[in-house]
Amino acid sequence: MSTQFEITAETREGKGTGASRRLRHAGKVPAIIYGGDKDPQMVSFKHDAIYHMLEVEAFHTSILTIKHGKGTEQAILRDVHMHPYQQWVMHLDLQRINVAEKIHMSVPVHCTGEELTPGVKLEGGIVSHLITEIDISCLPANLPEYLAVDISALHLGDSVHISDIPLPEGVEITTFAHGGDDLAVASIVTVRGSIEEEETTEEGGEEGAEEGGEEGATEGE
């Protein structure tokens, strides 16, 4: 179950770029709550509060309780619009949820046991994270903050795949429902620097052998 987040919002009536700009100048973030059997509701949040919440990974995959002048609603974060080069939240899109209907979300994938992995600890490899998020389907009550897969037994060259991820009750991975491939989530690979050192060493040895052979042939002549 996801962490609980409660956010206080203010309802807003003004529409358009000008109204949104005035809100931002006042230190607020314009947002819209849509979906369900209700009309879209325009609201705004205090910028700093939202900015710090967005830094929390669980905020992006949790059921959010939003309190505003017209009541309380539960929603999920669907989209965040950030300023192109400033640390400023420009707009939020939030979708209402129905506790009886499944939702589709993209949740993070965490690899556990990395410090115990033989391929890293004993064999000089590193973990290559190939998939960091995965799409799931579940009822709101079953929504996980993330999915975890254990990589503690992997050796150099080994991988874990999507099918190796243990799923909480009621959670489905949507890629399999649509006939998707069982892709690798993480693998243990050789550090590139080690490969280059080995290649350099081998090339140096071969060149030395060739030079020695040529010198020997000259002396024999």
C-alpha cells in the first residue's frame, strides 16, 4: 500500500495563461483534477509544499487525498509540467480514482541485495539497470510504491527479468497482458575499463612476441 499524502488546495476560477501566470507570481501552482463522474475542477497548491513532495518518490505512485473548498477527493498524479530550466513547478494534472476500478500506473523498480551480489563483490562486475520503471494495473487499494527484485545471487553475465519480480496481491504487469516480452530488468556486466586494460595487455603481449620473433630471425640470418 502506498504512503498516504494529504494536500490542501484552493479552488480557482480564472482560466487562461494570464490567470496561471498571476498564480505563479503569487507562489502557487495551477492544477486540474479530472476524471470520474465529476466535472474537471481547477485548483492551485502552494508551490514550495508541492515542490518538496515531488522530491519524494512515493508521491508519484500514491493515492493523494486532496482537500479543497468543494470537499475532499482522491486522485493520482498523472503529469507534472516543470519550467524548462528553472526549478519551478508550472502545472499539475491529477486524475480522480474510483476505489472499485483498476488504475494503470508506472511504478519504480528497485533492485535489492546489490551489495551481496557475487558478480559485483567477487567477480569485478557492476550492476546495469536496464528497466527502472514498469507499468502495472491494480485496484487503488493495492497500489505499491515500487516493485522490488532480489539480485543478490547474480554472477557475472547473469540477469533478472520482469517475470522474476514478485508481485503484491492484485497487481498485474501490463506488458504481459498485451503479449510483451520478458525483458531483462538488471544484469551484471564487466566494467568497461577492465575490458580495455585486458585488451591493451593482450595487444602488448602479442606485439612483444612478434618483435621477439623478428629479432630472432634477424640474428639467425
